[in-house]
Amino acid sequence: MKLLRPVAAAAGLLLLLAGCAVSRPPSSVATEAPPRWYASLPHGGTLSDLRQWWQQFNDPLLVDLVEAAQTANPTVASAGTRIAEARAARIAARAALLPTVDGTASLVRGNAVQGLPMVSTVGQAGLQSAWELDLFGGRAAQSDAARARLAGAEAGWHEARVAVAAETALTYLDLRTCERLVAVTRNDARSRAETARLTGLSAEAGFTAPAVAAQARASAAEGSARATQQQAQCDLTVKALVALTGLAEPALRQRLAVPWVEPSGFATAVLPSVPASLLAQRPDVFAAERAVEAASADVGAARADRFPRLSLSGQIAGGYIRAAGQTSDAQTWSIGPLALTVPLFDAGRRAAAVDAAQARYEESATQYAARVRQAVREVEDALVNLESARERGEDVRTAVEGYRASFAAAESLYRSGLGSLIELEDQRRVALAAEIALVSLQRERIAAWIALYRALGGGWQRPDAATTAARRD
């Protein structure tokens, strides 16, 4: 008992010191967000469920493509494995706070007493336990870090699904835009071919110079090459969709044969009142915030490692001893030792670990602030693109109608022999450029909606306080 008094006194002192928790940086960082949105807000109604934003296209094929891509995408699968890994790490970190109990069993036969020809058999089975008291919160900090990383991994899985949905929708939009461009370039190629045919007939009759006929044939070849190149781009986009979704190409092409109807309008995504509220809708921002929290807890665990450790062990066992034909019971138990480990010299290893953890915390805080700025920028960019597409829409359509009428007039004059081929080709070029600009603008408008839906988090919502508390338990 006299020997235990110093240990008990040291333990009491450690318990008093443990009342002063190991300080660590705050688990969250303040980030300045703009006080309001500076880009023009979109016009329209409201979107009730952002989680199914791709249904705004009213296109069953797109819905199937998104679901197939989210199932087949390796990024989503990897995010799922990271959740499993983080969950296992959290269980291990929480288990470190509790005592360990192991079962033991042994059987020994031999000469129990040296010098005597007595052979004995000793059998024993029991339990042994060990527990390191978390005096300075190091183990609790590790558990907090594991919990934060689990929450971040779950948010990362949602972010991966949102990203895959947006990528699939954009690829599908590129394909449908490409199909429209194929129609435009093929019409242009047919028009050029007809002009070349008529010019060739006129040249054979001696009414048109051979050089003019050669120019018409060159224009027709240029138009045919452009249409062929555009079709090849569509084929490449189909293969990109196959790679994204894992669907069979023949079946996908069969479904793509159905004519596409461009969405006439989209429901307006419900924008947060201020940019700061956006942070509750972005899984990537939430994951970055949890990374800050985990790094903060790692600093606390590294600091606690520099303080003394107190551990307690014990065991209980029952067995028998058989010697000289007699058997006797062997019951043993012990509590202890109550071991105190005091760091004295480690050549700066623990101090370096604290510095490294602090550096990682500062890095994660910087990344979090950058992620917040990027989130706000993505929303602002999408709003600017939406407004730009809306404002240019009427002008581009007016330009297309005007250039079409101008080209039709030039073509009529040329066929009647009152116009030149050079003037006709000039009108053809500007009309083709206007047609391509209109198709590109239509694609830009829909792409801006997709970008806005993704920038708003794709329907993800920050876990409420009840869910967070449940995870702490």
C-alpha cells in the first residue's frame, strides 16, 4: 500500500491537470461572403425539388442516362468506399476510448520444480483487460476527427452524384446540339450542291465561266466536308455517353433516334437570399468544413500526446494444476499495474507532430475559404450566363431571320442570272454563321441552367442538428 501511494498521488495530480482541456483551434473558420448577389436573378417560377432537376427537361431518356451514370460511375463508387473506410475509422477511434478485454487460455506440461523428477500439467483460462485513461482528451479528439471525416465523406458522395448528373446532362445536351448542327450543315451542303449543279449546267451551256463553276464545286465540297466532320463529332459524343453510362451503344442509338424536343422553359431554382446561405446547400463546402474540423481535432490529439499517460490493467483466470496424481485448483486475479508514462525525451518528435498538425489545419482552413469563394463564383457565373443568353436571344433570332431572307434573295438573283456567285457565297456564309450561332445560344441557355442547378448543390441539404448529435453518440 505504501508503494501505491506515490502512484495514486500522481494519478490525482493528472486528474486535476486533465480538467484543463488541451486547447486546440476552433473547429470552424469564419469566411466572408458577399452581402448579396450581384448578378441578375433569373425569371420564372420556383423549383420544388432540386434533387431531381434533370426532370425539368421532360426527357425520359435523360432521366435514365443520369441514373445509369450515377450507378456506373467509378467516382461515385470510390466515394462510397471512402464512406465505408471513414465509418470503420470512426468505430476504431470510438473503441479506443473504452477498455479492451481479451480471452486467454494456456496448457503447460513439464517439470514444475527444478531438481525433482515431478512432472505436472497446468491448464488455465481467463480474461485480461487494459484501459488507457483519456486524461487530456487525445483519444476523444481522434474520435471527433474520425466523425468529421465520416460526415465529409458522406457529403463527398453526394457531391460526386451531383457532378455526374451535371456531366451526363451536359454530354446529352452536346449530343442533341450536335444533331441540330448536323441538320444545319447538311442543309447548307445540299444548298451548295444544288448551286454547283446549276452552275455546272450553265457552264456547259456556255453561259457561265469555267472558273465560276469550279468555285461552286469547291463550295459544295467544303459544305460536304463540314457536314461529315459534324456527324463524326456526334458519333464521338455518343461514345462519350456510352462510357459515362455503361449502356450498350446499339440500344442507346435506338433510343436517340427519337426526335428531341428542346425544353421550352425551366423552373427557377430557389436561390438563397444571400450568398452566405449557399453554404448550407453545397456538399463540397460542407466536406471542406468537416476537413477543417478534423484537422482541428488532430491538433488536439497531437498536443495531448505530449502529456503523461495513465493506464490500468487487470486479469482474472481459473485453472488447475495436476502433479503426482493429484489435481488442485489454480485461481488467480490481479488489478494493475496502474502505469504512469511520462514523456521525457523524444528528440522533438512530438513537438514536430504538433507543428505538422497545425500546418495541416491552416491548409484545410485556407482550402475551405477558397471553396466558399468558388461556390459563390459558380452561382454568379451561371446567373450571368443565363441573363446573357436571355438578352441575346431575340437579337440572334432576328439576325437569323434577316440573313435567311437576304440569302434567299441573293439565291433568287443568282439563279435568274442577275447576281454573282461571290455575292451568293458571302450571303451563304453569314447565314450559316447565324444559324450556328442560334443553335449555340440555345445550347448555352440550357447549359447555364445545368450549371446553376449544380452550383446550388443539386438538392443536397446540410444535415440538421439532430442528425449531427446522433452521429456524436
